[in-house]
Amino acid sequence: MQTARPGPTTLPLATRSLRRFAAADALPVVVALLVNSTDETATVPHAVAACTDLGASPIAGLYRVTVDTSAVDVGSKVDVIARAELAGRPINVAWSWVVGEGEFVDEPPVVAPDPLASLSDDFDDLSLDPSWTVVPELATVEENANGLVIWPVDNSGTGRSWGATERGPIVYKPVTGDFEVVTDVVVTNDAGDGLPPLGSVEFHMGGLIILDPRLDQVDAIDCGVGMWNNSYSFQTKNTIAGATTLYANNALSGGGTTGIDTPAYEIAPAGGATSISARLRLTREGQVFNAHVSYDGGSSWAHSRTWDRTASPLPAEVHVGPMAYSAFTVPTDFQARFDACTFATL
């Protein structure tokens, strides 16, 4: 609902609008100014004069968008379209008024909460929330001051690399529909004071997985960072009924693997580095899955791979969450630490 209020008489052509953005994650940005239903963004000067907290004492989620319409004729209808983020989701909002009729104040927009947002976890409670399910096979899982930590234990050459019937440790929640899941992961040696050791035919990985819960053989999309056959690298895999298509650097060539020795996936830690850090993201849109990695906290993303599972579809409900493994290594010298895991509807 819009309520007209008298505007300042000294500036009859300058109209200021207020918009309430409840629980905004980012300041709203005006993306279009329409005059009499015509896009005038390019021709109306100084369309956006300010976008600031409202009032001398800012109220969380309440922002002022100031639009200069001094070049617009009195009586013209002006529509403003702004973009904001609410509860982690981008939305567009719009409101309008007639120039010369004063200020308009909108009521807060009604935004339905994202049902997947409640699945998110900051891993800052020093105790794992019981809403997570832990598959403890060959793993030790703990939430402590470093976040969620997964230590795969001695695999004694059996291999737990999320392929065939080999299942590594996972901390998951069931998720239905289209979504994205994001986590920050740090991988180190077992003591947490150095890089995972390099070695031939050795595998240490920490990351995210989308897993089909129905089958005895692994059916999944996953991505991670760590050490892969004598090289530090990012990897992503598509596993269908146990057969894996792998993209990584210096990976061990074997049945069902492709995309090995892909330089774009190699990680070169800085001199003296004691860990490898990355932000990982997996997305699902129907049967299309995407894997991304960022090494600057999400400021920029490398799009790793798109996997189309239309021919071998994953079910509507899948198990999603952090995973780690350390295969063909005796003893295991690896841990993966996760700082938050965020879910959102895509």
C-alpha cells in the first residue's frame, strides 16, 4: 500500500521515495527508472542520488532510495525498479508515484522465507546440530572451534573415494528441488599445521557432494580440493552407478575416469603455505548440475563443469553436505575443516 505525503515545496520537481527492505543482506540498487512506462534510465540525469540507511539512527533492513526527477515534467508517472537481496535471495521490487504529488512511503514487501535457508549451518556451536546425519564409515567427525572437521582414518589401501561401492565420510541433509549449496573448506595434514603430504597413488580431498540415497553403488556429483596423485588440485566428479567421470589435475588414470591431467584444476600453494582454502558451490536445476570453486572468498568464481544427468537422473530428494576422504594412504595424514554450509533455493 502507498500513502501520499506532502513533499518539500522548495523542490517541487525532486521526488524522494522510501522503500522498506526487511532483513536485507545487501543495499538495494535501482536498476530502472520508468517515466510514463518508458525506460528513461539513460536520459534522466542523476537517476539515483543516494541509497543509504534510513534516518539518523539506521534501522536494520530499512533503506532510503533517493531519485532525482528534476528533468521530469510535473504530472509524469514515475516507476522505480530496485533490486535487493532478502534472506540471501535476489528480488526485484517496484513502486511508483506522480511527480509533484509529494513523497511516497511503501509498506515492507512480503517475502516468503526460503524453505532451504533453515538447513544452513555456521558450524559455530562447538557441537554438531542433530539435524545433520553423519555417515561415520572410516571417519571421525567433530564440530569444534575450527568449524566442522572431518578426519578420514586409516583406509589400509581399500580406498574410499566416492566411486563404485566405496563410500567416504559425509555429513548431510536431505534436500528436494532446485538448490545451491556453498561451503568454505580448508584442507591440511592430520595435525592441522601443514599441507597434506604429496604422494603417488594417494588421494586426500575435502568438499561437497550431492548423493543419490537409493542405490548400493555410488551415484553422485561432487567437488573438492586437496591432494590428488602427487599434485594439489581442485576436482569435480560425476558418478553414475559407480562409474566416475573425473576432472582434476594429475589424477590416476583408471577405468571410468576422464579429464585427467587438466592444468586448469591444479592448485599451486604459496611458499610457506600450511593449508589450501577454497569456497565451493554445487547447484542443481532439474537434472543439470554445476560445480564452482572460488579462491578469494566468493568474489570471483571459476565454473568448473556442468553435468547433465537427464539420461541418468538423480531423484528429487538427494543427500547433500560436506564430505572428505583419504584413499590408498597408510596411514592417513589429512583433515578437512568446513566453515559454514549454506543452502538456498536456486
